[in-house]
Amino acid sequence: MSVFVTRRIPAEGLRVLSQASGCRVQQWDSEEPVPRAELLSRVAGTRGLLCLLSDRIDREVLDAAGPGLKVISTMSVGFDHLALDEIKKRGIRVGYTPDVLTDATAELSVALLLSACRRLLEAAQQVKSGGWTTWKPLWMCGYGLSDSTVGIIGLGRIGQAVARRLKPFGVKKFLYTGSGPKPESAAEFGAEFVPLTRLAEESDFVVVTCALTPATQGMCNKDFFSRMKKTSVFVNTSRGAVVNQEDLYDALAQGQIAAAGLDVTTPEPLPTDHPLLSLKNCGKLPRWLKWVAESAQRSLGLWSAADWPTCRAGQPAEPPQAQPAVTCIVRSRWEGQVQD
């Protein structure tokens, strides 16, 4: 049996895949995405496919693979690059890796928030360009977390991890929104479940950690930003399409909100001449920055590889809760419209 791996992954993952499943492993041995034509060629006749978020697995790929394809495992937290409806029709099992980047993403969310609210990137550039000439009491002043209100969109694994890290900064109040209240999760932070509009109006800092769904696509738009405080900071580490980027640009450029920190956009990467990149009050980091930890990379590789023998044996670790297209997802959790 053969499995095609669409990118260079940690050696531990390849070892587990080869030994545990007893199959032939073919790999696109590069840090760069596999070219589309190469993917269509190499996937032909395979039983398993281990892909990444940058690989669009649609009907064309499934047709190229043929009826023998039984398992798809994606080395990612997200899965919107998979044509789940088509995959369901063909009875293919799917796995993904939702938990391994929780801590790393939460840490990056806090880093982006601090960078944006304290104007760190802007200040560093001033030092490099000679803009720092003497002490000025109000120069480059930002906003602090102490005694603030933080709004979290999507109080799932990552949202909770973000709140857990922000609480020691002296945050006065946590608000959250989503598909419904989560009293047990919220109790740790004394967080209050509120409508999206109220979260926008009352939060000093907004952190987006929800999943991309039809309900959340474009959710952070002109109306949302118009409700935010002029001193507020917006951070998105979920999916780029949750935000209407033109509306975000207008809000930042016109001073409707103070600053933003992003590690996700549409498209990725952003063109270097994109309007958002021209703004001093918008910090954009590469999406993959949260992957740099060696432990996270190793975990992703091992977890994705472990997915294959589990699915092949027909023993899903946890059945999906609300998405019948996915019949084998390792440590999955589906939570309605807004989740992490």
C-alpha cells in the first residue's frame, strides 16, 4: 500500500508512517508546496494522502487518486482546503491535528496583542531610522492590559489558552462570543458570554480564535469595526477570511481602531503592495511563525502519521460530532458555528 506525503515533514513522522502502517511512503521532499501537476501525478493509485494546508484537495485530486484512496490526513489545524462534501461521497476517512499548535498559537496571539498595543514594531523601526532622538513623555505611547476588557471570539481550546495567558496581566474583564455559552470553560476566567455587537463595543482588545465557517466568514466587517473603541486593538490568529480586509484597512487608516496584529490573511502571503502592509498600526507576521517550535513540528508530523494506521484499521479515536463527511479524525472536536 502506498501513501503520498506532499511536503518534507519531520523524520519521526515518516518513521512512524512507514513502520506502523507497513506501507510504501512517497514524499515530495521539499520545503516548498508540491506543484499542482506533480500532486495530480503522484497521488494516482495511492491509498493514503498526507497533505498540508497549502494543498487544495478537491475533486480533481480525488479523481486523479482514483477509488483506492481511503485516507487523507492533513498536517494542519484547519481543514477548509479539503473538499469535505466530495470526500464524504467517496467514503474517504479524514484526520487532522487540532491540538498540537494550541499553546504556540496562544503565545503568538499574546505576542501580536502586546506588539500592537505597545507599538513595538513601530518603535523598533523608529530606532533603526533615527527617529528616536530624545526622551518624550507622550512619544510612542500605547495601551496597557491592566484593568482592561478583553473580548475573545471563539472560546475553544485556543481562546481559553489565550485568556489563561492574559489573565496575569491584570485584565479586569473577559467577554466572549460563539455558538453558545460555555459556562464551565468561562468560569476559569470569569468570562461573560455576550453578542458579537456588545463584544465589539465594550472590548479594549479583541482576539479572534474561531473557526472559519459560513457563519464566521467576513464576520469582522465595517459594522463590527465601527462599534469598536478608537483606542481598541484587534488581533486575528484564526483564519484570514473571518475578516473583511478592506473594512479593516479603512478602520485602521481612518483611526476607527488603534491597531491590529495579524498572522492570517487572504491571500497568503499578502502581496507586498497590499494596503494593509502600508500601515504603521498594522503588524503582519507570516502565518507559519507559530510552527517554528521544533516540538510542534515534531508533534504535527507524528500525529499526522499516526492518523494513517488508525484510520486504516477503521478505529477512529473520536467520532465527529457534527460533520458526517469526516469519519476518522484524530482527537477532533466539532462545536457548531464558532470554535477554535
